[in-house]
Amino acid sequence: MDIKHIPPMKRQKRIALVNDITGFGRCSITVELPLISAMKIQACPLPTALLSVHTGFESHYIDDYTDRMLPYMENWQENGVEFDGICTGFLGSVEQINIVEEFISRFKKNGTKVMVDPVMGDYGKIYSSYTLDMCWEMRRLLKKADLVTPNLTEACQLLDIEYPQNGNISDDDLIKMAKALSDKGPSQVVITGLHDDKGIKNFIYERGGVVKTFIEPKIGGDRSGTGDAFAAIVAGSLVNGLSLEEAVEKAASFITKVLRYTVELDLPWNYGLPFEEFLTELK
């Protein structure tokens, strides 16, 4: 057969997950991989580190993977691996942020959706492992993103502005912040986990002025891995062809359902979301 007439290989959609792998605590790739797989998308991890438990436990073992990331992704390139989505999570150093920038440059093709979850801090404070240089580099990474999903603390850091007193912010100011973030690169912005009198709010902005707010009831306290679950479901939904509004609504409603079950089980906060009970409901 003439090779020109051989049809292209059919395959599932595929997302690269650039994040750490944590053995216990339901966060990072350990959460993202099963959720994305349940949405009938192939999930391909590029580890930034291996942890026994996440840093919300009293002690943890960590194996930094920085030195292996470049040869790992070069081998993917040698084998012709391509992705429909690239989803980044917690990055532990300036060097890792630079490697991720290189990864996106090599693997982003026409139609590849790049989603950056800038895991930097919360409640107005940057994580102790984050440095000023890392904050600057993460701001630069925005140029490569199609979608960015910061919480309010991270949005303020990315814009180099003060965190609002008590985390209170008007919708008008959210629009200004989201537009400023979009001007740095991503056409889509979701500012997540905003506290509202009515519950937890996710604020959506799309370049061109499309604005939407979703509010879900607040259930229980903070819980590890919630942001990873949100980012994974949004990423999978977008790759599957849903709109950003549909993707955010799907992620928020799924997490709300799991949170109710989490409260029933009375799990410690650092045990994460028992999403396994509901995986078959994700499509």
C-alpha cells in the first residue's frame, strides 16, 4: 500500500500532567490521573517530585525529580508523543518552571490546550517553599498558557499587587484582575475558591469580556487536593470539547458532591477528597 494512503492512527485524547506524585493524601497527579482517565482521556504524568505524603503531614519523604525531567521529556519527543492538553501544577523551583516552559515550547501544537494552575499560596500568603524569583518566573510562564486557574492569593502574586483585606473583593475588581491576567497571555482565566456570603465562588473571564460566576455551598473546611481535582476536571472537560463555563460548572458540582461525602466520613483534612466513590459519574 502506498504510505500516503495509510490513515492516521486513531487514539484517545491525551493530556500531559506536569506535577508531583504523592503516595498518600490525595493530591497532585494522584488525583488528576484517575479523574482524567474517568473522562476517557489518556493521562500521561511528567513527575516533578515523588512524595510519600504531601507537606500537610507532620513529616514527609521527598525525591526531587528536577534532574530527570529533561531526559524524560526528550524521550517522549524521540518517541513522537503528542498531547491535546498540557496541565501544570505545583512547581518546586525556578529550574522546574524553566523546564516546563521548554516542555510547552516543544509539545504545544495547533489545538493543544495549555492549562497552568499556579500553586503558589492561599489566604494572602505564599507557601514557604516559594521564593521571589519563583514568583517572577511563574508570571513569565503565563505567556505560554491558554488558561490559568489561580486562587485570589495567586492572582495577586501573578499581578504583583496587594492581597485585599480579609480576601474581600468586588466583582468589578475581579474583572480588572482577570483582564490583567489575560493580557499577560491566557485567553481564559478562572479565579477559584473565592469566599462569598452565599458559598464558594469561581469567577470566569474569557478574553473579549465574557464573565460568569458560579457559586457552590461551602461544605466543611479546607481539604488537600481540591484544587488539583478542580484543575483536572476543567482540563479534561475542555479537551473533550466543553466550553469553559460548562467545564467549571462540572468541576464545581462534582467537588461539592464529594465534599458532602467527605463530611459524612469525617476524614482528616489532609486525607483529601474520597472521589473514588464517584468516578463512574465522570464522563
